Amino acid sequence: MQTTLRVTAASFLLLALFGCAAPPAKKDPRDPWERMNRTTYKFNDKVDKAVLRPLARGYQKVTPDFMRTGVSNFFDNLEYPLVIVNDLLQAKFTTAGKDTGRLLMNSTLGIGGLLDPASSAGLEKNTNDLGLTLAQWGAGKGPYVIIPFLGPSDVRDGLARIPSSYGSPMNYIGDDWKVHYSLWGLSLLDARYRLLSLDATLDSAYDPYLFMKNAYLQRRDFLEICDDRYQRRSLILTSQMPIAHWHEQIGDPTIADSILDRLVHNAYRIELSGESMRKKRGRKSDEGAA
């Protein structure tokens, strides 16, 4: 039963309806459909504040921290085969091997993914999806778009959600519709819970729509250029503070990863500048010796 696919299809249908109601305005070249997107954003925000946010806060209030962590670990591990598939599609065979090791370790020693011993063993969680694979294959991202119920995306990543929903292991766990819908509902609750610490920042932003758009696009832009060199530099950069501790210090994994990505990006730029300076000094030394 393809619940995620149905939600995605319904979201695109609503998006088309919103598009008819609100003609696009051309301001930001990345966001030619801004007027439509703002309408969809307001719709999503009302649904979130009326339903999803209260449920997530209730979930946080009535469940202990270790239980919520176990649920998050479980769903991360459940969807991790998709990460490995996209590693292979991008010919990142070394990364695919490490991610496979992480999946096997967490699925066995981690009691079906409830625990995360792989991170402690140095097999950190990797981020990959079909949208990034299409980017590696040369597909342009297209305009920024807010999808009803699903949130920020771009055309390429939004369309990539459809085949990804078919490949999700969650679709193949049991034939009982009660089990299927319970897992789907819990995964949605877990996803919203992880974003609770971002609510205050978003609510206090002068323009929450613009804040979310820039945060999303900057992160996706970085992930597109992130290769194994960046991942190795990330491990070096965080060697004195493991990523799990980094998440704990920042408070929200999404914000922590975004900050970490920017730090790694800047560190790489600084290293490139240093290499350029060393080459210039080397040429001057050679000219002096001559």
C-alpha cells in the first residue's frame, strides 16, 4: 500500500490548485513561483500549527528521551537502504561500503536500529537521496516549490520523491494495514518532533517563508557539491567533538548539520586558498634560486 505515494500525488494536485488561485510573481530567480509558494506555505503553516505541532509537543511531553531517540534511530535505519542505493547510483563505492557496514551494525548490534552503535564505531550517518543522484547525473534543480503537506523542495527533488516512495522499505513491512498506517503515522510524528527546536527560530524570523527558503536551498546546494573529500574533512573537523555530541550541543540535528556543512565548506575554501598561497611562494622561491 503506497501511502507516501498517495500523499505525494495529492500534494501535487493541491499545488496545481494553488497555482490556479495565485499567479506566480517573478522576484528571486530561484523562486519564480513565489506568490503561489507563499500561499502554499500559509496553508502548510496553518495545518502544522493546528495539528502537527501540538501532536509533536504532546509526543515529546509524554515519552522519555531514550524512547524518542530509539524511534528516530529506527526510522533512520529503516530508510538507510535508499541511501546505499543512491551511493551506488552515484558510483560512490567506498561510501556505499561504509554505509552498508553502518546498516548491518545498527540492524544487528543496534537491535533492529533502535540503537546506533555504528556512529560510535566511526561509521557516521550519511545523507543521500534520489534528488542528489539526479543532480550528479546533470539534472537541473528547477524552480523552488512548496509542496502541500510536504514542505520546501524544488521541482527535481519533488519529482524524485515519487520513485523514492516506491523503494521505501516501510512499504514492505507486513501486509496488515494497521501496522502499515501505524508506522507511517509514527514516522510522521517523529519527523515533526525533530523540528520542534526550530519552531522558535522560524516564528521569530522577520519573514519565515524567506528564512525557510534560503536555509533549504543553501543546504541542498552544499549537498550537491559534497563528495568524499568533504566527508573526510567533516570527520577531521569534528574529531574533538563527535557528531552525536555536536547535535546535543546545538539542540537540533537539522540546524547542527547545516552549521557543520557550512564550517566544512569554509574549511575547504581556506585550505584551497592555503594551497594557492604555497604554490605562489614556491614559484617565487624557484625564480629567486634561478
